[in-house]
Amino acid sequence: MKNRIPKFKNEAEENAFWASHDSADYVDWKKGKRTIFPNLRPSVRSISLRLPESMLEELRLLANKRDVPYQSLLKIFLSERIRQEFKFYPHRA
């Protein structure tokens, strides 16, 4: 029989608990099932980024041609480049 998972006062308390306990003592992973969370959004953080005005204008022009917001296009470009870098330097991933 597996141990009962305690009730937690907050997320920080839960994080501390799982950092020091093995989930296999509490969950029978053999009974686990894969699931998909289609509406789950990744956590985001706002940052301040200084760009040359000419680069920002070029980005806005490209975004306008694709009919997307320039910030979304910037995220697409960054995502593509990050994937390329991890393919080039696989030992860093």
C-alpha cells in the first residue's frame, strides 16, 4: 500500500515536500495513463528588450507581411533559432 499524500497549505509547502520525497512512495506509476492538456498555456514572463529602431521597424514590416503581431513573430524567430542551436550543440540540451 502506498503512503497518503498529505494536504498542503500552499504551493511552496508542496514543492518543498516533493523536493525531499520520492513520488514512487505515494503514487503507483504502473497505473498511470498518458493524457493531453490541449488548453494548457506555458508560463510567460515579461522582459524588457532594447532593439535598434531600424531592427524593430524591419521586424514590424515582416510581421505585417505575415499578418501577425511583431511580438509574436519575434517569439517565432527566437523559438526557431533556439531549436537550431540545440541541434548544433546537442550536448548542451
